[in-house]
Amino acid sequence: MGRFSTTRGRGDYAKTPSRQAAKGKAEARGVESCVGTELKNDLKSLRHCGLFTFSWLSLLGVLASWRLGVTALAFVLSMSLASPAMAQDDMTVGPGFTEITADAREAVERGLAYLASVQSDDGSWGGDRYPRNVGITSLACMAFLADGHLPGRGRYGRQVERGLEFVLANASESGLIAADTSHGPMYGHGFATLFLGEIYGQTQDPRVRDVLLKAVRLIVNTQNDEGGWRYHPIPLDADVSVTITQVHGLRSARNAGLHVPRETIDRAIAYVKACQNPSDGGFRYMLNAGGSAFPRSAAGVATLYYAGVYEGEAIERGLDYMQRTGRGLSHGGGGHFYYGQYYAAQAMFLAGGDHWRQWYPEARDQLVRNQNNDGRWASNHGDAYATAMSLLVLQIPNRLLPIFQR
């Protein structure tokens, strides 16, 4: 059984692509902002034909990170464009399995444009129900990161930069990251910690590191006796839904090189496993309350993966429950639909093989159908929330966010 390694460069983390490689990928995307119209068009063509998942990406990332100049980059791009193998409309991975379709690419472009258009003046995203929300802001920024935009780099670099400033401005000395604390701040804190871990791993911004260190410390110190977390930074009770956001944030921080105590992760694993229903393999909301449901079961399986548990009965029974109960679900505007799809796609991607091949095309196409004409996805938790979640699912095949890489 895999474990969450707390020694950098050892254990299961040795399997994770380096942050420098991910940074190189993002810089390869972001370079289009400064190299002129012709190369911009070349980069767009490369993205549309799925080049950035092939071996050329490694060379492109190295050239970008070494800053060898536009001429060298343009040479690599021109050589890549000359390859007939890249002249495909969809990105196909293996016989009969297409990850990125033309419709999905178009949906992503329209969704990113919508998100950019509804960012608030203070850099935040939210909505009537959750205004100025650090969690939704972090998810929106990660949707841009997943397309290769970093603070100040790329078409949407300014949006990411402003969102990052909002998150940093709402970090307290205690470590809690929250602008609006009336709706259970630990949800937003977990998403914000995840976002900062992704940013720090690719930029090494010392301001981000300082806030991230305190955010991680708060998560570690507020874990309850059962091994989980709940709405407020008080170690009283716990539920699977909030626990996944904290484990997710800790994993991202650990990937970026920060220390996370092994005991914290081992206790989280024990808590999540104890929430699994022995009768059907799904997950309860809390340790001794409620039956199984798809969204929290997807969260439960994802938690185990991000905690370093990659195999075993708990994983297999959880994946089986998801396959049996998660197909053909109607979104109906409900926020739990997008929450479930967000974690289910990650769990299936990390499971790989037939799990991913059988799950993703249906989930992808359903999200594409659900998109509104103006580029948004609608939810009773806010359209920015649903749009960010949907964009993150649709961009998992980009493999640009380190947290989403196997």
C-alpha cells in the first residue's frame, strides 16, 4: 500500500513529475504573451493538436526554463508542427480513447473567457450566495493554471495575479485563509491551500511560501481526534467532505517541498477508511451518520489517493461503488453535482486504465452539453463555482497542474 511520504524525493512522491517540469510546461504556454503574432498562432495550433502531452513538451519546457530565447523555442515549435502525427483534431490516448475533443476545447476557451469577465474588482470570484470567497477564487485561478496561465504570464495571467493577491490579502496571522467566514471557512481554506501549493511549486514566490506554511500548520493543528476536519478550525468533529479539501491542500504543499507530518496523514487515512460503508463500498458523510452517496464517495476515494493510498480493498470497493452509482447523474443546477464530478474525475484519472477510459468520455461530454451559451455552467452554489469545477475536470487531460498528475 502506498503512503504519503514526508521525505522529499522519496517514497510515492518519487513517482510524481517534478515541479520544475510543470513550471516548464506552464512557461511554454505563457511564452505566447511575449513572442509575437506568428508564434502565438503556432502555440495555439500546438495546444489544439494536443502536442503538450507528448515528448516535445519536455524539450519545450527545458528550453523555456533555461530561457534559451525565442529563436530556439520557435525552432522546436516549427519542427513539431511539421510532424504529421501531431496534425490530429482530437487528442487520442490509446486505441479508441479520445481525451480532448474539439468540443471540449471550445468549451474550455468559452468557460475561461466567462470566468475572466466576472472577476470582481478586488480580484475575487464568488456570487450572491458566497461573495468574495477565497475557495471559489482559488478554484477559478486553478482553472486558468490548468490551461498554462501563471501570475503575469499568458492571456489570463493578470486574472491569476489579481486572484492570488486577493487570497494572500485574506490570510490571517493564525494561518486561516478566509474573507467570508459565515459559511464554514475550512472549505475555502482547503481550496486556497491547494491553490497556493500549486502556485508556490511553479513560482517559488516567498510571499506565497509564508502564507502556505501557516495554512498547513493550521490544518495540522485543527485535525480532530477521529482524524478529520469540519467547517471551522476547531478540532471537535469531522466529515468526509471537508476532510478531502484539507488532505488535497496538504498534498499540494508537500509536493511543493513543505513538511507535512506523517502522523497527520496516517490519521486522515484511518478516518476516511472508517467512513466507508461495509455494505456497498460507498462513503458516509460522517463516521457514524448517514448512508453512502456518490459525491462524498468520490471525495473519499480521492482523499485516499492524495494521502498516498494507491491500492487495496478500500480503493477498489470505492471505485466500484462510483462506477455503479455515478453514471448518468443529472446536474439539475445542484452544487453537489459539480463537487462529485470534480472529485470523481480525479479519482478515476489517478486509478487510470479502464477506470479512466470508461469514465471520462461520458463525464466530459455531459459537462460540454451542460454549458450555457455565454460560457458558464450554472449552479445554486454560484456560476463561478460551477464553471471553475467544470473547467478543472475538462482540463485534467492537459496534465499541467502537478496535483492532477499521476
